[in-house]
Amino acid sequence: MNPDYRLPHSQDSYGFGFLDEFAKREIRRVILKAISIPGYQTPYASREMPMGRGFGTGGLQLTLSMIGPDDTLKVIDQGSDDSVNAVNLRKFAELTCPEVSTTESTTEASLIQTRHRVPEIPLREDQVLNLQVPYPDPLVIVEPSEAKRKIMHGEGDYARLLTKLYEDLVKFDEITISHRYPTRINGHYVIDPSPIPRYDVPGLHQSRALLLFGAGREKKIYAVPPYTNAEPLVFDDVPFRTESFYTADGQRRACDRCGSIDSFLDELNLDDGSKAWQCSDTDYCNRQLARTEAGEATQ
Amino acid sequence: MKPILDVKGLTRIHGTECPSCLDMTGPEHNTNVCPACGSVVAAANVSFSLQPGEILGIMGESGSGKSTVVKTLYFDQAPSRGSAIFRDDDQSHELFNLNGAEQRWLRNHRFGMVYQNPNLGLNFGISAGGNIAERLLMNDLNHYGDIRRRASELLTRTDVMVSRMDESPKQFSGGMQQRVQIAKALATRPPLLYLDEVTTGLDLSVQARILDLILEIQHELGTAMIVVTHDLGVIRLLASRTLVMKYGRVIESGLTDQILEDPQQAYTQQLVASTL
């Protein structure tokens, strides 16, 4: 991004939040519809954004149509506030939404836009999580025709998705979906919860915060409203499993930085060929680190 | 006993229909293409009834509309006109007035279909067991262990080696593919089974084993079946009653023995004479 470039929001060309008011109104209306029909992929007219589709334009349009001057925005990418996607989207919001404050703290944010993770710290009722979605339809792996997929969703016909899980169990004795795990919302629609790891899927269930999913390229918005059931698709006798961070000798791996043993860890390959594990949620990691250091200081 | 299936005036016309379509086609005009508008009359005014546990044969040359009849009853195609009442326990369903979801429910739960081409009935991208699992999952059986058990029972019943259950049907011979299709169709123990040219293209010994299997199933489960074929041997072996179709019309119907021994229509006589 050119650091000297400024969008001309002082002139009347661009309103607050880059999108024009008609676009915002349409997206807000679609959000309301998505909340009313939990898990239903509501089509909308995804606008051109000054970045390529597939770079989080769906999540960004959700954010820009909802944000107001008194909001505090947090943008994360794979849990991190500092990776390229997160930094650029945050800068864009700072440029186009004057007076909006941004933060890296999960607890201070009123609006969180995220790519591929749900924050470790449980969200509150007054927070909204906007997830960036590359592929909104979980049925796309079994049915290429969108017209047929719509009928399958309408009739709650997910047998072929379960057949895929059956085949996985036959071949590998395990369901091999690592992220984008198909999840049934409120007993009917099955959604693709965006590429969050399996570890985050239980966090969607009865979430206190409103969870919104925006797919800019595929032009769909869907929602998991607060206090709604979200159940991963499984067989009755094969329970859902999240990623295991246990070593061969039964030890739960800890974050090499903050020492936390209850967070989702990223595996890092170090220069000397060894491996290290670190919290994927940087805000959580910093918080844990600060707490440990404060504890050591008082002792 | 009330018939399990009552079909009345089933008609299927492809194209822009005109009033003379039905008058200007049929065996007496030697065509099923309407000379006025060019529409193809695939089936016209087909009516029959099927008793529980009965096997009804539909025979005729290719293009006579026999597959069309079965495909409309299985909801693969929509009919242009006509009605079909399916009686299931105490309920009776007017097949062509149901909405999509109800039709899909019946198709998945109460009907079974075995196509001539296993490509249509099986998904070659998944294992043979997976194909059966799919149908069981459509019936809300959601227990992995139960699905495995039931699938291997069905494959054993249809003489497919259980050790090959997890292979793709692509690697199977034609006869085995047909038997997997039959196992899949039987997975939900349907009271009504459609068999569309199941033995066509198989060698004689395999044909015989599949026909034996079909008869055994009918004796064991009392499944009513509609068997579509152009093979008189199949009709003779399986069907107790038979319809003969030509150019979309039923030209003769009755007991199979009667039709094969004493055919009334010239076309049927020709058909019987050419094979015997």
C-alpha cells in the first residue's frame, strides 16, 4: 500500500466507511435476513472493493456497513493482529472511517473482523465477529450445480456430505477435514464456518456474540445468531474431535512464548530444523505473557 | 387387496405439444414424432395397476417409451399428464401432485431403482459400501457402525464379496456393479422396485444369477417390481403380467404366458416369433 495515498473522503466522493449509503443499507438488510434464518446463505450484491476479491472483501463489507464512529475495531488474520492481511484491512478502515478507533485487544473491541480464527478469549454479547469466507457452501465438494445445492439446503438433504465423512472413516479411520468443518446451525442449514480450525468449531455453539460470515467473491452472507446451536456434522457413534496438542507421551504442549496450555498452537519450523509451538492468537499470548511477568514481579 | 400402484393416462411429450400430437402418432401411424409440430410422444395414455408383491413386465423395442414410464414414476422426469397413486400401508400418495421434498422422500425411502447403466445408479467416485451408506444416510440412519453392518449384510445378500466393499465400483465387473446397484436399491427395504433393463449387456451366466437374485428377493421380501426389458426371456422368467409397448402406446397387456403363447397384436406376434 502506498503510505502517501489518501482516499479523498474530505470531498464528497466517498462517504464514511468507503461504501455508499445504498450499499450499506443493502448489506444491513441482508445481515438482518441472515440473522433471521440462521445458517442460510443470503445472496447479496458484493461491491467492488479497492482490493482483490478473495482478500477478505466479504468480511470487510460487513465491517464497513456496520461500523460507526463510536466503534472499536480489531482485525486479525489467523489469530494475529500483525500479519499482512490484518494490517492492510485495519489501515483501510482507519483511512475510510475517521474517528473509529482500532485496537489489538479482544476485550476492548466492539467489532472484530477475522480471517480463519475465532479469538481465544470468549466473546461478549455486545461484540460482533465478522468472518472472512472464501467458500460459503459446504455442499460444493459433493454437488457442482448451485441450483441443485440450493434445493439440497432447502430440504436439509446432507446425506451426501455425510457419505464423504463415511468414506473418510473407511479410508483413514478418521474424518480428515482439518478446517471448514461442516456445521449444522439451529438444526437445519449446514454451513461452511470459513477456514477456522476444528478447535474453534465448538466455540460457535451457543456463542454470546453475533457471528457473521461474509463471502465477497461468492456474494453470500450468513450468520450464527447469539445463543444458537451449532453442531458439527458427525455420526452418532463417532464423536467430533478437535486438534490434539498432546505429545506422544501424553503431555499437552505449551506455548513456547507464554507457556499457555489451553490455546490453539501454531507449529513453527525453526532455522535449526527443530520445531516450536506458539499461540496462534497473539492478543491472548501477549495477555498470558503479561500475566506471568506480573506474577513473577510480585513474587 | 388394493393395488400398490395405480397409473392412469400417463403421458409424456417432449417438445411444444399441439392438439393433434396424440391423434397423429402411435403404432397405427408408425411413428411417435408428431408430423404437425415435431414433438416426440414418448408415452401416451399408459394405464396399469400393480399388486403388492407382483412383478409386472414392460416390453417393447427401444424408443417405445418403456423406460419413460419407469423414469416418470421414479421422478427422474415429470410427466406431461396423467396420475399415479402409490398406496403405502394406510397412506395413499398421488405421486405427481407431491412437492419436490415429498417426492424425494418417497424416492429415498419407499422406491428403489436399478438402471441399465450402473453409471446412473452408482457414484463411481466413492466406494461400493459408500454408495449403500449414502442411501442409508438419506434414511436418517446416522450410526457409522450400523451403516457398515447393514451395508455388508446387503452386499453379502447380493453376492458381492464383502472384502471388496471399500473399493470403488469402477473396479468391479458389470455383473458386480449391477449387484451393488441392487443392494443399494434394497437398502431401505422398499415395497416397490423399478428395474430398467438390469441384465442387458451382461453375459448369460451372470444374467441368470441376477435374475435368480431378483426372484429370491421378491419371494423373501415380497417387493413389488416393474421390470422393463426388451428381452423376452427375462419377461418369461420374472413377470406374471406384461405390457407390450410400441411408439409410446400400450398395445397389448395381460398374463405373461398368454401374451407369449397367444399374442393378439401383429407386432407382439412378430416380437415373439423373432426370438423363439
